[in-house]
Amino acid sequence: MLVIKLLIAASAMLCSAGEVPELEEVYRSGDDGSVLPSLEQLRHQYRNTEFEVEPRPDLTGLSGMWKRSENPVNGDLETYLRCQGSATDAKTRQKWALQAAQALKALHAIDIIHQDVTPRNYLLNENLDLRICDFAHSSFPGHSSTTGASGSRYQLCAWNKGYIPTASDDIFSLGSVLYFIMCGEEPYSDLYEDEVEHRFASSDFPASDHLDCGTVIQSCWNRTFTTAEEVIQALPHDKDVT
Ligand SMILES: *[C@@H]1O[C@H](CO)[C@@H](O)[C@H](O)[C@H]1NC(C)=O
């Protein structure tokens, strides 16, 4: 039986604020492939084939997803915070923390694991609302990963070939994204990747007590939280933020 599944692939990694990845809706057909291929791979594979595109499920309608009609005037989160971090207030950071988690909740709810949850893959629109993008590495649950993922600062350990990522791996990465949102630095930004990998593997995470959401961050890293909903519940909501 032909299984048709939806994927949204970003046409390219977002390299700088100036390069806007246009999300395109394509379908993967067949039930043999495990990891959603990138749009480039699909184009190559189906050079002479018309894609069948259906509007459901419409990822772009989900909260927290990048929408084609939106303009990422404020670029990606990483670049934005590196350039404007000092001008970013606590309330905005709280909003982003919540939106970062809500986007993952929406994705996981339709059984998509992002696998590359980093500040680079969140875009900011004109209202400074955070949207997740770049589904090039995404997979459906239960399928092994064939691509390198987000990097040692966003993973508990290196993924071996055949490793099957889960939604909780996205939540671990979310911990590192929240850390970046709160302090403008990646975890252990002063250490080499190898050293970070080693420390994370032995559950040695950077201190975050001094940061807003510090305990939420630790809870993502130490596996107390394994779902986006738990993170959302633990984060301060708009009404709590003064
Ligand atoms: C994980 O971190 C949270 C927040 O700091 C803490 O309350 C919890 O005890 C930790 N759990 C483990 C298993 O270390």
C-alpha cells in the first residue's frame, strides 16, 4: 500500500538573516524511506514526477509553524540574539520560551520529530513571534536517523547510525534553545564540541540557576521533562509575566 505522508522541507538551511528559506509542501510517497528527505533530495529522486500535494494535514496552519505568507523580517533567533541580545527584555524572552515549546508540541501532536531544534531554526516575524522552520531532518516516530542532527550542544549524546530519535530528543534540544534564549550563549559555548559531548553524556550540564526558567532548562536536560506539554506547563505564561 502506498503511504502518503506530508512533510514540509525548508528549501535550504537558513544561513543568515538575509536568506529566507521558503517552506514548501511536498509529499513523500512510499513506505520504505525512514527519514524525510530534504526537498533537494526529493527533486533529484522525482525529477520527472509530478508531486501530489494535498492541503492536509496543513502544517502551516499549526501554531508555531513558519507560514509562507509571513516575512521573517527579524531573521533567525540565533542571529537576532547575537546582534540584539542586550536590547531584548525578559518579557520577550519568556514569550519566545513559550512559543519555542508550543511549536514542538504542535509538531509532536502530528507525529513529526524535528531533530534539529536549534536557535537557528526558529525565525522571527515582524511582531517578534517565534516560528519553527527547517524540516529537512525531520522524521516520523520509530524511524532511525540517517542524518547528523543538531550538534553536541543540543543532544544528550551522539546518535549512532540506526539510532531512533524520539520526541524527547527534541525536548532535550529545547532545553539548550531555552538556555540560549535566556542568556544569549549556547551551552558551554567556551568549550570544544567533543568536550561538550563528553560532559552531556555524563549528565554534566551548565548551571542555569541564575537564569529565568533555569529549572525548566535543567528538567529538559535531565529527562524530567520528556514532552513539550510539560515544558509549557512549567514555563511562566503571559499573565504571570510582569
Ligand atoms: C532535574 O532537574 C530539576 C530542576 O533542577 C530537578 O528538580 C530534578 O530533581 C532533576 N532530576 C534529576 C533526575 O536529576
